[in-house]
Amino acid sequence: MPLLFAVICIFTSIRALAVDGSLKAPNISANTLFLYQNSNFHKGDKDLANPDQNPNGFNLQEVELQFYSDVDPYTKLNILLAVHPEFESTGTKIEEKWVLEPEELYVESISLPFVTLKLGKFKAFVGKQNLLHSHAYPFVQPALTNQALLGDEGLNDAGISAAILLPSSWYSELTLQALRGDGENSQFNSTSASDDVGIVHWKNLLDISGALTLEAGISYATGANSLKGDTTITGADLTFKWRPNEGGRYQSLTWTTEYLSRRQSQELAIDDEVSSGITSLLQYQFVEHWAAFYRYDNLKVEKTFDPASLPDGYVNRNSVNLVYMPSEFSSFKLEYNQRKGGMLGPNAENTENTIFLQANFTIGSHPVHSY
């Protein structure tokens, strides 16, 4: 009931804005993800002490509601709400609860020359994949490094951001961000309210030819953590995109490789925890509405501070999928993952094999994703 009440209030407010001619009604969109999963690690056993958050079978994965509009000639406001299920134990049974939470909520400048300012809650500019929402993931699950080192929801927090267009003959952008480091970002989340997280990202975009584009970026984030130590994250990404000048609707190729590393210290530890990994992804569109993807990613953890959820060792995963996109508002994805290493599954299995079938539907005016 609280979730239903919240959604009704939101749409009632939107309608009131549209009726009042003195105010501009925002653009509205809704995105839904339906997911079927079959994994040998998620056999449906009812563990009352620790409910499975990714059970096998069919489920509504997520609903994303977005409202955005220019506030005036100087700023625009973006509100993105996520609705998703969580499974909780009552002690005697497992119940499905629906959670409504702000994924991003920020105001952004639109009139300042050579700089874009952002204030609010947003996804931090650490690499490329951390900026993506669930419906824009090339695969159903995020990269191993992003999920393990930045958290299930990625590095996402309240703060301020400045993206500065540098004076160069190619597209070069320097982004500086300061986040509070609280909330779900356990890799930071200092006990002191005065400890912030500083982030720097430098992005460069070059046209090699009329059909080939190169993008390169580096990332750095640092701040105090909940262990009375410091956390430092470094990253680098490289992307090649090829789309022929003639027939580009029917054929394209994208190759992206991203490196991410995290080093954590704590007050009483002699050695730092060091984790790192690489994600390499190949996307080939072979006809107008069809594309095939391949991803290899790995994760290496040394001297972990949290062996229960992030054990020492090496994990690697191979993923392939086939995507059918009848229009820009819908897509269907058939995917197979094989992950080796990391946590043990049922019967002490160390290799997870998973099949996904995902349907993605969007209605309304959805903004264009970043390049």
C-alpha cells in the first residue's frame, strides 16, 4: 500500500503540473525489465536465514520511472525512481517486498559555456559501466569488478559535479566530483560526516575516420572508509566504435575494455586489501534488428577484509548473448553465463552456469544515453 500511494501521488502531481498553464509538464518515461533465470547456484531452496535475492524462475526485475524537464533557461531537473523486489524472511516464510527508491535525483546547468554543473544524487563518473542503468546493461548482470568493487548499485551518492570541456582539437572533458560517501557505498561510508569522496575522470573522444571512433578515459576516486582507513579506486577504459557511412543501420561493431582496481586500508591492518579486474566486451550488429555480444571479465582479490562476501582468489566469467531489438522501445535478450571461482554453490560447486531470458519495454519520452 505505501508503494501504491507513493506512485499515485507522483502521477497526481504530474497531472496538476500539466493543468496549470504557468508550469511546464515534465517528460515522463517508464522502463520495465522482465527476467527469467535458471542457475545451478539458485535452485530455489528456501533459506529463511538468508533469502535468495536472485531466485530461479520468472520475475519482474525492475521498473524505472523517469521525470525530466528544463526548470528555466539555466537548469534542468532529472528524477529517476526505481521499483524492484526484495525478499525478506518473517522467520517462518519468505515474503516478496517491493521497494521504491530514488536512483538519481539531480539538477544540472544547461547555459554555462564549457562547463556543466550537477547537484544532487547521481551515478559517479568512474569508468563507463558505472554510469549505466540496469536496462542499458549490455548483459543482464554488471561486470564482476563493478559489482564487487563498487557495490550492487554502483558508486551512486549525493554530491556535486563539474564537467569541463577542455580547449583541444578533439573532444576532451575533465569531470571533477565530490560525494558525501554515505549510504550504500560501503567501500567508503566513513564514520565521520566531514569525510567526502573525491573523483576525477578524464574522457577523450577522437574520430579516426568517418566510420571509426576511439574513446579513452581514466578515473580516480579516493576517500575515507568505514574501517577508519582509506579507499582508492583507479580505472581506465578504451572503446572503439565502427559504423560504416553507408549501411550503418544494418551493421556496426563495438569493442570496449575497462580496467578497475580498488585498494583499501584499515586502522589495525598491516596489509591493504587489493582487488582488480578487467572487462572486455565485443558487440556486433549483423542486421538491422539483431546483435550478438561476447564478454570476458575477471576479478582478483588479495588480503580481503570481508572473506564472507568477497573471498580471496580469482574469478573469471564468459558471457554470450543474442539480442533482438524490434524498435528503440523494446528488446529481447537470450544470454548464457559461465562463472568460475569465487563463492561456492550448492554441493560445493565452483562453476556457475546461468541462462537468462530478459524482455525490456519502454514507454514515454526517454532521454538519450551518454555516448
